[in-house]
Amino acid sequence: RELSHAGMRSYMRYWMESFRLPTMAKERFSTDVQMKDDHILREALASGRGVVVALPHLANWDLAGAWAVTHIGVPFTTVAERLKPETLYDRFVAYRESLGMEVLPHEGGAAFGTLARRLRSGGLVCLVADRDLSASGVEVDFFGSVARMPAGPALLAQQTGAILLPATLYYGDAPKMYGRIHSPVEVPEEGTRQEKTAVMTQAVADAFAQGIAEHPQDWHMLQRLWLDDLETTGHGAGRPEEHSA
């Protein structure tokens, strides 16, 4: 009960901060966010290969994105679920673009190609990737049960040569947020594309699980995720700002 209470407070903090982000002084994005091992991200970007950062729904990923734009100095591309009504989707896109993000719609099939082009030119792509929106994701062992996670980050790394970096976040006392850039997920030397994707997505899931286990109250996954839950009760409603590939 205490953890559930803390989780909802964390979730409400996400929304409060998100609505304030467009009006915050950009200097605060650097001072309020402290990212451990951010040198891994800097070195990956300096390689010119392109970088895919995969994150779970931990703490405030929009704030992390604003930090990347201002502190690292690199704009990035992400993907958003197209919402109904269309005006709501347009407002979310405008909000994120005001923070320096390029936002592509998840539906329509064109997002993957655009992301690949951004990566081949040495760009940065950030994807929230702990819930599969396509119903054809990769099965992973996640906290001892099977869940599906999107194949996009692993496929993009394979097809473009980009570096795949998991990242996790957590809240400190307001207004502080902390995070960690995890070690790169390498493309296996052997196996089919499907086998390589499975291995890489499992590695991403393991990094996510580490961050979530350390700060479970900051994981804002408010819908069913594990296959056992989906099979017995059906899909839960998604939150209105999901974005993955």
C-alpha cells in the first residue's frame, strides 16, 4: 500500500513537471537532472555512428529529453502514439517540439525509415521502449514472467550500425531527477536477425529491470504488461502519451 501511494505521487509529479517544462528556464534542465555515466552517451555520439537511447516509463523521460537537448547539446527524434482526438495529439507534439524534440507518429509505417535516416547521419533517437504497441514485440523475461517489448531499438541498431544504450531514471527530492546511461548493447556476431533482436531486447529489458527494481515507485506503467495478464483479462488502456517503436 505504501509503495502504491508513493507510485501515484510519483506519477502526479510527472504530470505536474511536464506541464511546467515549456516555461522553465532551460538552465534548470542541466541543474535539476544528474545523469550517471553520461560520458557513455557523449562518446557514442562522438563516434558518428548514431545513437539509440531506450528508456522505460521511469520518472520523467520528457525532462530527460530536455536535458539531452540543453546539456548534451544534441536534438533528437522520438515516436509518439497518435492520439484521439487529433487535436490532443497535435498538442502533445507541439509541447515536445517546444523542448527540442522531433516527434514522429507511431502509426503509418514511415517512422522506422525516418529514424534510420536520422541514425545514419549520426543523430540521436530516444524511444520509450518497455511496452509494445504493435502486438508483435519481442518476448522477454521480465521480473520472472514473460512480457513483450518493442523490437525497434534492436532492429535500428542492427540495420544502421547505431549504438544502442539503455537508460533508466529516478526521482530525488524535488526538483532533482537522477539517471544512468547503461553500457552499450552489442549486436551479436552470430544468429539470424530475429535471434539477434531477441538477445538485444532481453539485454535492454535486463537494464530496465535493474533500474525499476531500485526505484519501483517511479515506474509509471499503469496498464497490463505481462502476457499472463493480457491473456486472462485483455489489453488494458494505454496512457495518453505512450511512444515507442
